[in-house]
Amino acid sequence: MAATALTVVELGRGGVSVDETLTAATVTVGESFVNDGKTFFYVVNGAGAPINFTVTPVQTIDGQAIAAKVVVVAATGDGDGLDTQLIGPYTKTFEQTDGTIVGICSSVTTVTIGAFRLP
């Protein structure tokens, strides 16, 4: 099953309403966007426990697998603001064979996610 494609929101001087563009994270298949080197994930953890957000590249360098990038998104109300994370942008190294970047949350209960592009 393919990852859920996120609608990418272009950032601009006029501002954007972040909360209105977020969607509930999906179980096991994750979320994706077409990589352009300027787009990143915005992950909000509303749960009482931290989660891992993982981007696993399928490409290799000199025949060696590239390590997954794992970001810990803290539990809600952690006091340091780490329950909300901007993750990315990504180089082509992290792309899937179809040119997308796929991020998967270790838990999706009360987790929301979006994709934003720098101008």
C-alpha cells in the first residue's frame, strides 16, 4: 500500500494557517510528498508519549544502504516545544524510486502532519 500523499502548502509572505492544513497521520504506510529539495514535514504529537518519525531512503551509495533518519517528536506539553517538529527538507538521497519522500510515525494516535514548501 502506498503512502498517503500530502497536499503541499507553499509558504509565502502572506502567511499560512498551519493548523488548518494538517491531517491525521496514517498507520504503517506513512505520508509522502514529491521531493523538490524545498519541502519539509510538519509533525505535531498530541499524545502523552514521544513518537519516532522515520524517513528511510531506498537508494544506496557505493552499494551501501543509507541509514534511516529518525527524529523523536516529544510528548505533548513537553515544555520545550519539541512536541512540534519541522523535519526536512531532503536531498535526492532520501527519495523513493518514484521521487517521493515518505515519513512514517511510530504511533499515530493524536498525531497530525503536513507538508510545507519554502518559496
